[in-house]
Amino acid sequence: MLLSVADAAVGAEDLDLASDLLQEAEQRARDEFGTDSAMYAGVLATRGRLHYHRGCFLDALADLERAVRVLRAGHGVERSQLPAALVHLAHVTNILGDKQTAVSLAREAYELDLKQFGPEHPETLKDLEAITVIKKTSYLPRGDGKYYAITDET
């Protein structure tokens, strides 16, 4: 429940609330499930998304890579968070300059959602949109930790 509220807070751009909730969720997940659990990976995935929204891309990369590693090793419902984590990791990876890996990660998310939901499901369609955006968008560092987005409209 706490993690769902934190995730919703990120989506609503209430990043301070999300941060506060994630601190508590991380402590609980670590204490109750351990740092190699799917529950903890869910916290990392959400915190990675928070870092992404804050523009802290290296922190986002670290959290999302670890979350994806744990979620890939899971089974069944434990893997349900994997596609979203993969898409967020793909966006971060693209921003940091590795478009080929970013496209591969987004395609992995697409394949997982395609298998689970089919081709016309909103999650599957969002994955296709992410692949398109990643292919068309490159980033140049501004020198202040932020990036210029350059979109190829062809």
C-alpha cells in the first residue's frame, strides 16, 4: 500500500511526498523481506522513477538496474513490475547516451507486455510508444547535470 501511494505521488509530481513515503517503504521492505526481494526491488524501481523525474539520472540508473536484476530473477507475480522498470531504465539509459541498450530494454518490456496482455492493450501500446520516442530522441549534456533533448522528426 505504501509503495502504491509513493508511486502515485511520483505520477502526480508530488516528489517530496513520494520521497518521504519511499524512505519508509524502503526501511520496511529491507527489514521484512531483505534487499534481494521483489518487494525491495519494487521500492528501487519506484525510487528510480522518482530520481528520473528529479533529473538525477545516475541515481535513477543505479536503482533501476538493481531493480531490473532482481525482478528478472523472479517468477510469476514478482515479475509484474518488470516491464515498467525496464521502460524507465530504457529512458534513463537513452538520456545517458546508450540508445542501443535503451531500445533493447524497451523492446524487452514490449515483449513481456505483449505476451501478458496482447497487442492492443494500453501497456503494450505504451511500450511501443516508448520505443519510438527512444529511437527518435537523443540527449546532449548542458554541463549542469541537465540535458537537451533533440528529436529527429523524420
